[in-house]
Amino acid sequence: MTKKTTILIGFVGLKFLLQFLLLSSEYDLHRDEYLHLDQANHLAWGYLSVPPFTSWTSYIIQILGNAVFWVKFFPALYGALTIYVVWKAIEELNGNLFALILGATSVLFSALLRLNTLYQPNSFDVLSWTVLYFTVLKYIKSDDSKWLYIGATAFAIGFLNKYNIVFLLIGLVPSLLITEQRKVFLKPALYLAILVGLVLILPNLVWQYSNNFPVFHHLKELAETQLVNVNRLDFLKNQLLFFIGSLIVIFAAFYALLFHKPFSKYRLFFFSILFTLIAFTYFKAKDYYAIGIYPIYIAFGSVYLADILKEGWRKYLQPLAIAVPILLFIPIFNVAFPNKSPEYIVQHSENYKKLGLLRWEDGKDHLLPQDFADMLGWKELALKVDSIYTKIPNKEKTLILCDNYGQAGAINYYTRQNIRAVSFNADYLDWFDLTKKYENLIRVKEAEDVNEELQETSPFFENSAVAGSVTNKYAREFGTGIFVFTGAKIDIRKRIKEEIAEKKSYH
């Protein structure tokens, strides 16, 4: 085994170790993770929330036992593979050992540590961007058409994971047109590769068509409820934070792509990031949507810095360049990860507030960072619903109806009973079992609507009661109520069908 290989394995091992050390056992899974895990029970070529790739990973996790370890393993794996691809890109650019270590360190000690703590499409999205950029680099270097097919395949898989990767093309295509690499548009292989990519994503496009393109409704809803609170200046400022320890490496890449002669044929990468960031800014995208841009630029910057720091007194700056990402990670370690108790965070809220970590999607500051608050109260909710379910007569004829996908997903993940909670929210809209005749209802209601539930629903049942609530005051679900209704006076399935029809007509 070569020295380089040993060091690479060391970085990969450290990546996995850090990802698990950065999570406190005081937190449950994140609300989004429960939805993605539940998709394994409803495999399809598309979902209202995301494309199908995540459900395939969830199915593998389910086969492995659905343990939290495996839920956290896969985002860590995708982060480790991102380091590997950057490592290979540096080798393609003829970078030395210092460049490899600098690049791996820069990717490791970055926002990816935070991103890779959560089982969401974002970790694979960053990997997809990095792989696709790598295929562009390989094509430019080799002029081998096979990289066009590999790139089309990488794009298709990335597209089936998250549509966000389309923004990479928005930046890449005009960059090709204004540089010498425009000659690629004269190659028939490019269009055959595009055809390959279209064939791979066709099943998802057909699913979108068959379901009236819910992606557009999702984007519209996202723009109205979340992106409306995005400040374009904040988006650009936050780009500096994702790889704050490696800014000199990234800016060195920009300089090198413009003025470093060995990189002249890769100049399109300089324009690509500009066009992509302009597109993201125009559409008021969330800041983390752009994280996938940067790993490939770390490869370019690392090679360039290795070249200019290899002789004379400047070589003594090499350890400093490697140390900076690590040193800047230390203070971030204390605030950016769910490794501190909720009580600690509340007591030291100023440290979080000044970094904007307490600001949620509603544009307001709260007690905990939104992601952390979204990782509390779920197990409590699920265990209470489980306990209530066991006491209901004819429990097999009980519908468990929740207000949101986090509630339904958490109940389904933790339940010890043979139950499947549903919701009129997100993908659960298609997951109702309408073959059953329901006599009872367990209703899980969000805190802001909890007071009206008994009054609104009791007339349709013989018996009704308040059965419990989420009591964790730090949870985003704090105050969520659990109601029990037995002895239905109506056909619940009919009401469900009406509600689904109304929701789908809206979609």
C-alpha cells in the first residue's frame, strides 16, 4: 500500500469517526429523515417531496435493519466519497502529496460535516455535483468521449436524487459556449450522451407527467412559504461560511483558472461558478443549495497553492495552510452541530444568534437552531401513540392521522405495533390504505390547531378524548396534541377520498 493510499484511508476513516462523534444521543432523527425512511415502504419512480434515489437508499437501510447507525452511515459515506473524488481530481491535475492533504483537509473540515449529519438528499447532491464536475475535468484533459457518457450518467443519477443539479447545467452550458471548450457542441457523442441521460431520467419524468408535475407545485409552495424569507445578500454572505477555513484555497482556484497557464484549458470552471451563483441568487435559493459547487474548486486551489509554495521560505507555509481549516473548525464545533444539549444551547444562545443559527425558515429567531428543534420530541410522540393504540377496542380498524410528515414518519419508524400512520401532507397523500373500514381515529394535531380539534371532530364519533401531547419544550413539535375518537358515525374512507381529491386538485 502506497503512502498516498494510506493517507487517503486515514481521511476517510476520520470522516466517519467525526460524523458519529458530532451527534449527541439526546437528539432523535430529523423530521425529514423519517419521511425519507418511510419511502422505502412505498417504492416509486417519484414522490411529491423528492425524486426516487433517496427511497432506494432507504430500502437498503431497511434491509440492514433500519438502525440509526445505518441512517447516519450513508450521508457520512457520501461525504467520504466526496473527499475521494476531490483527491482523484487533484491527482488528475498533477498535484503533489501536499496538495492532496490540503484538498482533503479543506473538504473534511467544512460545512459538509454539518450536512452529512442528516439523512437527506443534500449529501448525495454534493457528491453528484463533484462527480459531474470531475467528469468535465477528465473530458477536457483526455478529450475522450467516454467521459461525456459518464457525465450524462452522473447527471441523471444526481437528477434522480435532487433536481437542484439542474443549476450546475445552468452554469456550465454558457461557460462552455464562451470558452474554447465550445467545440464539444460539434461532437455527435455529446448528443448521444444527452440521450443516455434522458433515458435514465425518463421514468421519473413520466411519473411527474402522470401526477401533473407536482415538482412545480412544490417549488411554488417553497417560494411562497420559505424562499420569500431568503435575503439575497445573506445568501452570498453565507457562501463564505461553508468553507471558511478554505477560502484562500477556493480564491486561489479562481485566480489560477484565470492566470495560471497550466489551468488555461479549464477556464470554463471560473465562469461556471459565476453563472450558477447568479442563477441561485436570482431565484432566491437557500444558501446550502450551492454547497456542491465548491469541492472541485478546492482541488484546483490546492494544486495551485502546492505549486507556488513548494520552494524557498514559502514551503514553510504549507503546514499553516493545512492547519487553518482545522483551527477554524474548533470554534464551529461548539455551535454548528447537535452535540450540545438543548439546555446548553439556550444558556449560550448569543453564540448561536450572532451566527444566525437561531433563525428559522419563518425569518424569526427561536430557542434552538431549526434543525436541532426538528430532532426532538419524535420518540416521545411515537411511544405515546403506541401506548394509546394498544388500549383502543378494535384497534386494527384504527386510522392514525397526523398533521405533518414528520409526525407520521416518526410513528412509523419507532412503532412496536403493526400500524402505519398517514397524513395529508407531502408523500403521505398517496399512502392511505382505503381498503379498510375505519371505526376509530387517533388524531395527531399540531400545537397551533390543537384547541379546535375536539370541537370539530367529536360530532363524527361516539366517544372522544384528549390522550396526550408532546411535552419537550425544546421540540418544534412542543404542544402537539394526541386525540382519540372511537365509534365512527360516518364512513371515514369517504372523507379521506374527498380530502385527497381536494389536495391533488390543488397540486
